[in-house]
Amino acid sequence: MRCNNCGSEVTKSSKFCAQCGNKVETKKVCCSNCGKEILDGVVFV
């Protein structure tokens, strides 16, 4: 994952970028049919 501000590599658990201090924003992925959030690691078959 990369910082939206400076492009540095950040971990998913980071709250702030270690390089620039920008708050790390995570994007939620939602189902286009029902709108519920899709959790990390979910695989569709």
C-alpha cells in the first residue's frame, strides 16, 4: 500500500505515513449489488 500524499510504502496497519506524517486513508470495497463492505481476504467463486 502507498501513501496518498508522498507515495512511500506504508503497511495496512499504519495510521500515519512514516515519511511525511500524512494520515493513511484506507478505501473500503463495497458490494455493487447490496452495498455491504467486502472484507480483506474474501474470495468469490
